[in-house]
Amino acid sequence: MGKASRLKAERQQVKVIREPITETHEPPQPQNWPDGHVGVALTGDDQEECIEVTIHGVRHYLHSTTAEELSKMLRSRIDEWNETALAGGAPGV
């Protein structure tokens, strides 16, 4: 085996396999609220999707229809949470 082949084999052995992030939680302390927690932007022409949503540093690229459905679902759950919070004497959001 030549030097180039050995080097290639060594590089392949040290490849780092990164697991995808499948779950995030709020940080213990606010970090530049709200910008350090969430962000929304329109994407550039280099992306197929048109909306970029960043949550705790993880970027998600969405089609506008997916973003609209996410918005509806979030609004519904926030309204539901507000009812629960207010009924318990806590302020809503």
C-alpha cells in the first residue's frame, strides 16, 4: 500500500459522525431575549425553501405553506396555554 493510500485510510478512520439534533430545551438563563432564542428570516435565492426559522441556534428551512401551518398550530397551543394559565391565576403570554 502506497503512502497516499495509507493517508486516505487514516483520514477515513477519523471521520466524525455527528448525530442530528432531535431535541432542544430552553436555556437555564435567558440569552439575549428573544433574539438569542428564536429568529425568523426570508431565505435567499440559494435555498429551495423561503422561510428560515432558528430556534436555540438550530436553523430550520421551511416552505411558506409549512411555516403557515406551524404558525396556526403554535397560535392554537398558545391560546390553549393561556386559558389554562389564566384559570390557574397565572398571567398569560
